[in-house]
Amino acid sequence: MKKTIISLIVILITFVSCNSDDDNTNEGSLIGSWKVYERGFYENNSYNWTNIDANCINVEFRNDNTFTGYGFFVYPDCEHFDTFVGDWAKTGNILNLIIQGLQNGTQYDIDIDVEILSLSSNRMEIKFTIPLQFGEGETIFIHKYSRV
């Protein structure tokens, strides 16, 4: 009887541990290819949502903490496309992105922390807070991704 109770406790602890990992945003579920399907800009105390063309923004996060992408990862429209690569690190719900990109023939580097609002097996929401030049406030927007 004692062995049965101990076995049940071990199974219960294992089950609870696995479930709590599944509920959290973790690096394993970030790995893979994603595309943005909707973007929300924060204006006048609310978000203005826009559907995004399926090929506008694509990104792939890899196990070696690098990523590649095409489209606009941080910019507000899909009229000018970038190619970008970089490194990523995740701590809790904060995703640090070190982006090296090329826009219209000009190289740029960005180091930014973004907030993962939600992350599941097939959906992800990331909140970007971008400081404006000359300290004149910030731009806030959310990208909603679906797994490719």
C-alpha cells in the first residue's frame, strides 16, 4: 500500500509539473515559424486593429536562439520590406531581440525587449513598445501571430 501511495504521488507531481510547463510561455513553444495575421496600434486609449497580409511579416525562431525573418518586424506598415536575422533570449514573458536587418540597402541593428502577452501551440501575441526619437513618447503595438 505504501509503495502504491508513493507511486501515485510521484505520478501526480510529474503530471502537475508537465501541466504547469504547458501553461507557461516557454522557449520550446516559441520555436518554429510564425506569421503575423493582425496588428493593433495603441491610439487614444485603445487598440486600432488591422488585418495583415499573410506574407507581410514572417519570422522563424530556432533552438540555437537565433531567428530569421522577412517583412516588417517593428515598423508600422507593409509597404517596405526588410530582411532580418538576429538572436533571441526569453526570460519569463520578456523576449529580448537583437535584430540585424537591411532596409533599402541600409544596415541597422536593434536591441529590444518585447512582452509576450500570450503563447500557445499555434498562436502568439507580442507587445512592442518603441521609443520615439528625441524622447517624444513611444509607439505601442501588438502583433498577433499564427504558427506556419
